[in-house]
Amino acid sequence: MKAIGEKEMVDFLSGGDDARLYSLADEKRQTVFGDEVYLRGIIEFSNVCHKDCQYCGLRVSNRGVKRYRLHPDDIVRAADLVAGEGLGTIVLQSGDDFGYDAIEIGSVIERIKQRHDVAVTLSLGDRSLDEYAYWRDCGADRCLLKVETGHVKLYERFRCGESFKERLYRLEGIKRLGYEVGSGIIVGLPDTDLFDLMRDLLLLEQLDLDMIAVGPFVPNPDTPLANAGQGGLDQAFRAAALMRLLCPQANIPATSALDAISPGARMTGLKKGCNVIMPSFTPDQFKTDYAIYPGKNTSEMTVQAKLRHVRTSISDMGFVPSSAKGFSPRREYVEQGSARCPAGDHACGKAQCR
Ligand code: SF4
């Protein structure tokens, strides 16, 4: 497939040819990942956060949240459950919570890696590069750090004065530490338009990522953006599909925010370029308190029942739920000099394919 031009991007994002966009994205996903859908078990081990992002229910100013922190032993127990269910990746996620020091987190990573043959992904926010280097030595494989928006002024407004430059600096630093790196955006944040979205997608492409999350904005009633309009489901689907065309080798999850807008939409995302589902393994008594947006973790099913349901839904759609660790094929291609182009056609536009 030839590189996508600006006019075509605008056309795709404005819904000018959804059938072609989704068909191209599905074809590209199939070429790179076949029928496999990677399952990653996510453990949201703390909803404590000292930041104040305007779009997030976990913001420090939100006094309505019941805060929790899992004891390290309980995090490891939850990881045992993920591995026991046969999933190949454990995602450890929290707010920006400095209540756990680097040694404590490192020890959790080491204990998980000693007990299970799994990949460990960290989603812990703005911790220092020294800490990320230490956790890499402890065995962590991947890191997620979303930019949320590439609009610098909006980034600083919605993240209450945080520095966009610093975010990019941290992302680059994490990459240099040898992690597989993921980032992502929120589609449909207030005061953004189609060209902001285009710029965001191009930024994500330029960052040359292994994982990319593209989810719709879901307003949280307990935040300053309570009355803002919700991000569009179609817009989020289009953005994820276009991302698949821009970065064929990246792992792209169908985000839980899709389901928060329309139950079942996450599965639909698998037909539009996404190849990863991340079921939550946060213990039942805490899962609804990880309230970034309404509708997250609201299922009353047990984690086992939820996982069974996810596996069945994936199979019913003609895919294969996969227990593989699911590293990005980009890694093998870039680092091991594989002759096989993971995008299948040497036309993904990446340096190594030119
Ligand atoms: S988005 Fe992340 S850093 Fe911001 S308030 Fe929510 S949990 Fe904290």
C-alpha cells in the first residue's frame, strides 16, 4: 500500500470511505498478526494519584473517589491469577502514586518474573528515568506512557501545567532503556478538531512505538470536563484504523473506553485494525474504584467469568485468543535484522523498509 497522503487522511477521518478504511486496516492487521488477538491481564493496583488531570476521575482534587492501594503481596497474587489463566502479559497500572518506592515496585516485578514466564508492562506515569532503568533491570519488558494529545497548549491545560516536552523526553528515555514502548491519545478531547487528531496520529507515527492506544474521550461527572461532549465512537474507530495503516507492526488495543461508550464496541474494534484486548484483573472489591471514566470496570462478573466471556467473544468473531507474550514484530525486525517485513509489503514507510 502506498503512503497515505493528507487528503486521504482527512477523507478517512471524516468518514468519507469507512468501508475502505476498515477493510484496509483489517487486511493489514491480518498480514502482520494473523488471526491472533493478544490478551493482556491488567492489574490496576492503586488509584492514588498526585496529579490533577482534568479529564480523569482519579485526579487528586476528586474527593469522591474511594482510594485504595494493593499490598505488594496482593499485586503478586493478582499476577498469579493472570498467569494461572494462561495470559502471557501482565500490565501493572496505577495513578502517579509515589506511595510505592522504586524498590517495592522492583521487588513485585522480580517476584512475578521469578514465578511466571510472562512479559511485564508498566503503566506508572511520570516516574524518573533512574527508576525506569532500575525496573528494567528487575525484568520489566514494556512501558506505557500516553501523550493524550499532541496539542501542547491543551496538554498543559488538561494536565494542569504538566510539561509536554518533559513527557516526550521521558518517552524517549524509556525507549533508550530497551523497553518496548507504548503511548496513546484520547480522541475527541474538548476544543480539538479533525486536524488536531491528524497531528496526533502523525505524532504517534513519528514516535515509532511498539504499542499505541487510541480511545475515545468519556467525560467523568466528577471532573472539570463533566459537561464536555463525549468523543465519538466512529471517530475513535477511524483513528485506530488509520493508526494501523500508519504503524502496521504496532500492537493496538481495542480500549475499554470503547465499551464504556457502547458495550461490545471493544470487540468491534478488532475488525477495524485493533489486535489486543486487556481484561482487568483488579480484585473485585477495588475494580469500580479505578474510576478514570464512568463505565470502566463496571461488569459484575468475576475476573474468570469475564475472561471466559472475552475469549468466547473473540472466538465468535473468528479470531484466536492468544496467550503469547505478543511482542511487537517491529522489535524482531529492527533489532534482529529480520529480512521479513512485518507489514508484509515493504511499504509501511518506516526507515528500515525504505
Ligand atoms: S490521567 Fe493519570 S496522572 Fe492524570 S490524574 Fe489520571 S491517573 Fe493521575
